[in-house]
Amino acid sequence: MASLLAMVLAAALSGAPAPNKAKTHGYALSGTVSSIDESRKSFVVRNAAGKETRLVWTDATTVAGGKVTAGARVTLRYLDKDGKHIATSVVIGEPVPVVTPPAK
């Protein structure tokens, strides 16, 4: 970490651009699986507004609560990489509402 900071400071002082740092953003999605393509390791999720999102899974994708099947309700997290939505975790079943405790 210290060496990265030193490189950034040196670049800033020299006027050179800072080195690129890989950025990854995670997104959440809930909806119903409308189709699955096992051969392409992909599935489509339709959210409450009717928008469909095609996602792919990898060996690193975690699935909890059963198997991903057409018609299943899912809540998932995914990353965008190489022009694909890559599912990182999938939970089968109705989404659990987040309960915020009342302020004291």
C-alpha cells in the first residue's frame, strides 16, 4: 500500500497520470428467472418493472436456497466485466425486507 501511495505521489508531483486502478462495482437485482441457457451458463431475470437482464454464472458463483430454475424468485449480486453481467451470488426465494430499527 505504501508503494502504491509513493507511486501516486510521484506521478502527481511529476505531472504524469496516476496508474489505473481496476474498478469493480457490485449491483443488486431481484426478480423472477424467465429463462435459463445451461450451454451458455446464462439466465435472464425480469425485475418488478418488467426489465430483463441477462446474467452469466461462473464456478465462483454461489447459489443458496435451491437451484436456479425458470420461474424462481431470486435476489442476486453481480459485477460487470468484459461486457457481461457476472452473477457473484444468487439467493433463491422471496427477498427478505430490510428492517431498520426505530431511532431513539
